[in-house]
Amino acid sequence: MPPAFLARVQCIVIDGADARRFAQAQFSGDVHALQSGHWQWNAWLDARGRVQALMHLADVGDGRLLAVLRGGDAEEVRGGLARYVLRMQAALTTCTFGGYIDGGLPMGLARTDRQDIVLGYGERSLRLRRESADPSPEPTVADSWRLADIRAGWPTLHQGDRRFLPPALGLERLGAVSFDKGCYPGQEIVARLHFRGGHKLRLHHIRGSVPLQIGTDQGSKDAGVIDVLESAFSTSEVEALIVAERDLPGEINMLGNKYRVVSTFDS
């Protein structure tokens, strides 16, 4: 079966002799641990530790790093990062690919296939293809992709979502924050949250019968304020990935509708 079109994917290319040094100084994950031909979860935080950009950072073997953004605007992120290049030999450029759902490829692999770049997600992969026109997306294809992300606890930051601290998105579990690599923006906050705890928000997978809109909802007495990061239809239910209080009951009420809490993802 040929790859199925998913959506346009915004990326940032980091090139130059100091590309890795720049990424190591700015991003929260350990870029030095990223091997050629692989990808890793990573993030860019502000000085208060809030996530400004969430990404799959890939080294496809040509000396460049490719930040595959999970939401947000690539040009806006590039402009923010560019302020910190200073005297480093690093160049930041944006590019947009057609994103396609493809077959299985081992988790963490990033390979080139002719002109395409393919990121392995285990039983599925994301194929990035340069093209001038978008094919017509299929809603069922997009739902199946989002469902896989929701069930795996893979968050997406939608444009304007810059208020979350790493534990709320499960970034430690995903390996997107490092505690021993040295300084980076927000590092002190990350370390304090890790070693002292205290952050009350976590990532949850819920199921119910009524569709949910992406964004912030006031929730209810048993759930508090809820942020819906992703929502998709399964066979007969709606599944969603939300940020809410760490200790939720087994069932929550949102706007008069009941949702089961399937799982809570660790920080």
C-alpha cells in the first residue's frame, strides 16, 4: 500500500560546523547522545522552563540536524532561536514537507529514501516528502494517526500553547529533558521539578462519547481546568490526550459529559 498523506509538516534545519553545539546549548535534551541516522524527542524552553517548541530532532547523516516540529509555527520558532546563534557557525532555515503515514520502521531510526526522510515510530513511520502541492488528506487516515499518538502519550503543541512545563507533557518519560548535560534555557526549573517535585499537572488519555475541541476547558469540580491537546474518533468512541491535575478519578465530567481516564503518563 502506498504511503497515505497526513498533513503538512513544518521543520527547521540546523546546519553548520557548530550545529550540534548550538542545539546542545539551546534544547533540553542531550543532543550529544543523538546518533547519526536516528531521531530523539527534544524541546526548546524559555528561561521560566515553559515549552516553546516540541520536536523530533533527527540526524539523517549529512551533518545537518532536522527539527520536525510537533505543532507551532516554524518561522516563529526559528526567529526566536536565531537570537542565540551569536558567533556560532550555525544556520537556521525553515522548510515544509508533505507528511505521509508509512509502514513500520524501528523506533528512533531516521533514514533517507531517495529524496524523502523517514522517521521510524515502531509499527508506523512518518515519511517527509518535498512537494509543491498537497494531496487530499483522508479524515480516517488522520484519525488513525492521532489515535496512535494519543495512546502512546505523544503530545502536540498547538500554536500559542507556551504555558506548559515539561512534567505536564511527560517530557522526562519521553527523554526530552536532560539533568546532567549542562546549562540550557529553563534548566534550573527542570532540575527543581525533577528533584523536588511539586508540579500538579500530568498528561492523561481519556475516552468518552462526545467530541472534544482542542484548547482549554474549565472542566469540572472533579477535574479542574483541562487542556485538550489532541482528540480523535475510534470505532465507537472519542479518545483524547489532555493536560489536567495529576490525581484524577477514574471518571471525569466535562461540560456534563462523562469520560473514562484510561491512563496517566508519568512526567
